[in-house]
Amino acid sequence: MKAYRAALLWFAPHHEGPALARFEQDGLLVIGPDAAGRLVVLAIGDFRTMQGTYPDVPVEHLPGRIIAPGFVDMHVHFPQTNVIGSPAAGLLPWLENYTFPEEKRFEAPEYSAQAAHFFVAELLRNGVTTALAFATSHPESVNALFDEAQAQQMRLITGLCLMDRNAPDTVLNRCADEGCASRAEQSLVDSEALIQRWHGKGRLGYAITPRFAPSCTDVQLQGAGELAARYPDVWIQSHVAENKDEIAWARQLFPQSRSYLATYEDFGLLRERAIYAHCIHLDAADRSLMRETGAAAAVCPTSNLFLGSGFFDYLEADCAGFAYGLASDVGGGTSFSPFHTMLAAYYVGREGQAKAGLSLSPQHLWWQHTAGAARALGLDGVVGNLLPGCEADFVVLNPKATPLLERKTSLASSLNELLFSMIVLGDDRLVERAVISQAIS
Ligand code: GUN
Ligand code: ZN
């Protein structure tokens, strides 16, 4: 067992109200192994009340620091680290001119391994302790990312990118086996083998990953849906309704479906643990479909602003009642930093909510990138919070990390003011440490 004395930020259980932050100026966080040998939070609260309860537990005192839940990135592309900041007229030319040429390189295991090493280090340096990530269509890239996350004992979900048409051969699923009938068939065989190798191993999870409907044939989407039905606790990840040209293309390719989103439903790909990036241009029936099926949206504000895709509609999402959380979407997204993502989400929220005289509160923004994202992933009570029983993944923040942060945070007279100062001025310098729950063997 071990305890940390610092200011503490966490969230009330969801049934007490959404996005309800708790803050203890002088708090104690006690962590220790659970029955399964995972390092979890045993207790959290005010130092003075709790100190006598744990007399023999060593306490690390972190004066002036804030301990908060590790951030959860609901949608990020591991092979796109080098693609950040590539200008294009919009999504489709960006994919063709920058993204596919870079993703081609992940066919080589050594290239994948060094990129995975950098990617995981960069997530942790920015305070992201859980991620749902895209790999490429090459199994080498999936193995490299799982290997790296396993070495760090990080909670990470990824999967083989399914794409069997409408892209250069070099980034389509390969037909490797002698008896392989098609790219689609091979990609599904490979996906299942990867599920069996990695899903549920330590803190790793598998996601069935059709890139987006336009990159997959009917056969491939059908097979992905069947795989999802056979493995109900595996995740699904894809993209939907990001960009007007993309939507027109998807409608043309799947005219029998009611909408772009409905295409995924028609192939059995909307359910709990199905995470769809963007969800910008949805209609009312789509939003009801999201809620009814239990699918969730990964909101990617820096990416949507960078690629000029549009603005996620928070008011309509809340009205419909489907789950969502925040994501960097690197490399369409411009930063690994959750602070940059939360600030961009604030701007996006203003676009939709200003008319109603509303804006997203700092507590809600923070929740969207921690407990809210975990909930949307089906990991409520596992990560994204510091309630007892949660895995002990947390960040140590130094609110004096820069002269301006020090000046501004010292003026805060409420929790919302303190959180907003960090959201607006924060970046990787604010994150002094990310602590990952380690298995005790
Ligand atoms: N749609 C299909 N592939 C991608 C991708 O890599 N990034 C984004 N932002 N959208 C996509
Ligand atoms: Zn994406």
C-alpha cells in the first residue's frame, strides 16, 4: 500500500449526477492491490480525517500539486504521429496525400516498433493513461502497439484497420495466406487471431476496426459485424459523419441504408462498446440510433477545427442522450495534450450553445476526457476516476509549471476558475508525472 498527500480532483459516481467534480485541497489518496493483484484506489478524501485510518502506510507528500485521474483518449491514430499538422483542403485529400503514404510504412515491424515506443511515451508524457487507438491495416502495427503498451502496463485498446478497397494497395489489408480468397477474408481471419492473442491480456483490449464504410466492401463489413457478434466484449471503432464529401461518398456506396450511420447498423456494428469518431453531421434519427444501440461518439474538436469538418452538436447529443467523450484524433487532431483538446471542445461547444446562452463548464470538459470518456467506453469504475476500486492511473499536475500558469491559478477563487485556468493555459508542462497502475505479481 502507498498513499499520496496532495490536492485531489475526481468525480462523484455517475448516479449522483453527471460530471460532478469533487475537490479536496489537502487530500489523501490511498492505493493498494485488489484481490486480482491490480493496483487500485482503496480510499480517497480529506487528509485530516483519513490520516489516522492508515497509520502504517507510507505517504508521499506532494505540496502544491494536484492529483487527478489519468486522461482517457477515445480516438487516436498511432500511425499518424508524423501526420500532425499536414495541411489539406479537407478530409479526403488529407488521407490521400499525407495519411496513406505514412501508414504504408507500418508494414515494416521495426518502423512500427519505434513509432509505438514514441507514441506511448508521448501519451503518457501528456497524461493520457488510457487510449482507444487505430493501428494500420498491417498486423505488424497492431502487434507493435500491443507489445509497447504491455511493456508499460498501460490500458490500451487497438485493432487491425479493416480496409479492402478505395485506397492504394499498400495500405489495404494484405492477402497473405496461400488459400486466401480475398483481402476481406484474410483481414477477418487476422482480426480474430489478434483478438485471441491480445484481448483481455493484462490491461489490453481489442477493437474491431473498419476504417470507415467507404474503405470497406459489403463482405468486409458483414464479416466485421459477425465477428462483433461472436465477441461481444470486444470494442468496435470507426469514423462517421465527419465531412460532407465523405458522407456523399458513403451514401453513394451504400444507397440501401437510410443514412451513413445506419450503414453500420445494417452490418451489426452499432452496439455498446462501439465508438464512432466525429458524429458531426447526424440527423435526429441517427442520434436516436446512437442512444438505442448504446454506441458512443468520440468527439475530436482539434481535428474537426483543423480539417474544417464542422462542429459536434453538444445540445442535440444531450437531448438525444447518447454517450460521448473527448479524443485527440492525432494526426487529424493537432495535439496529444488533453488540455488542448478540452480547450478546443470549449470553442466547439460555444458554436452550438451560444445561441442558447450556454457554454460547456470546465468540470464538464474535464469529465469528458476522464470519467465521461471511460463511461462511454464501458469502463466506468475502471479508469478515468479515482473512486475506490478504480485502477490507480493518475496524473500529478503542477499548477505552477509556467510563470503564467502560476500567476493565473493562484488567483482562482473557485474550482471552476482553477480548472479553466489549466484548460486554457495547460499543456504537457503541466503534467509532472503520469502514474500507471501496475499489476502486483
Ligand atoms: N476517416 C477515415 N480515416 C480517417 C482518418 O485517418 N482520420 C480521420 N480524421 N478521419 C478518417
Ligand atoms: Zn480518426
